Amino acid sequence: MTIIYLCNLELHDSLYFATREIGRLYETEAVLHNYALAYILGFVDNPKYNTSVGEEDAYRYFCAEQVPKYKQQLEPLNAQGIYITPARARHHTSVLNTWKYADNHYHVEMKPTSKNIPSFGRAKEIAPESEFEFFVISNHELDFPRWVRMGKWASKALLKTRPLEIKTQHTSGEFIFPYPLNPLDVMGVHQVLSFDTINMPPVSLIQNVRIVGEHWTITDTNFSSLQIPRNLRYCFRS
């Protein structure tokens, strides 16, 4: 049994993470990476979905080291039959905030220096009331939180989910998927003909993807015709 959930995230705070750093400008792209969404939804550190989780892996409130463990922490979701697509913005607005910080040399004698140390920067953030949309594919029913925290500021967002009706379980052929995808996860099982690139860490995403391969066809009031790729799994570079 396959269940495809349509998920909607509504921001109640401004959302910030540095997709791009252009000089002193730190820009937040209106796209959420599928790695980040796995952590946001709580699947990574929940023993119900990740049986390999131990005390040393749970870092919701504290992280002893700043070393990503994407492969170690996301691969168990493959065994659980859970996959999350990246999210695109249904609608969004951006806000530009300027931040400043002070030098702690105010209490000592000031000396000339040749160092160019910036004292301010600008962060382009996604404004409250913006909404994101993505899919969670699972072979069993899932429990979702109602409220989640996300981004550098742990911004609050409301999560709404509902299962979609699958019109056709198994179809093969060419189709266009209008949502973003992780190329590592899709190119191993599908032939990708064309796409647009979204440059962002840790793996750049692709969107407006023209694909040849197996897919589901969705019947829903929100979509006149939507095909979702089958057999998506978390894959990583060797």
C-alpha cells in the first residue's frame, strides 16, 4: 500500500537559512531541501521511524559536533518506506533585515589595523504567512506534528497534511514534474531529459523536470493532472 501525503507549511515567523552568500548579503531561497524536511518533520530522531537512533544521535536541542551525518541518519528511512520531496513555495514574500554586531575592543586602547572586518550584514528572509508545499510518500500511515520549527531562527510553522487519491498506481512514460527534486534520488531510477537547477547546499536541487520512468497519476481537486515519480529513495554520493 502506498500513501502519498500532500503537505503544506504555513510560516508564522520569518524563515532564514543561508542558501547563498553574496558578500554581506545572506539570501534564503524559497525552496526547502528534502534533507531539511526530514529533520523538520521529526522522522530522523524518532525511534518509531528510525530504529538506529541512539542517545548520541538525538540532537534536537544540543549538537556536540557540527558534522552532517545525512547518509547515516536518512538511509534508515528507506527501510521504513518513507520519502520526502523538496518543497516549493505556493506563495511567498521576502523581507530584508540588516543586522549589526559590536567589536569588544571598546574597553581597550584602539590601535590602527589593516583588517577589513565587516560590522554589519543583510539577511533576505521569507516572510510570515508564506506557504510551502511538498509530498511525503510512505508504504504505511504516518503521524505528523501540527507545529514544527525550522531554519536558523527555529521559526514556527503550521503543518497541514492530507492523503491524495492515486488514480493510477503504475504507469511508465514521459512526464513533467513541476516540483523540485533531489537529482541524486531521481537520476538513479529515472531518465531525466531536462531540468532547471536550484543551487543550494548540501546538494543542489532540480525543478521543472522532464522525466521518463515509472510514476503515479494523482486525481485531486488541487491538480488537474499530476504525475509523481515512483521508487524514490535517499541516495548519496560514494
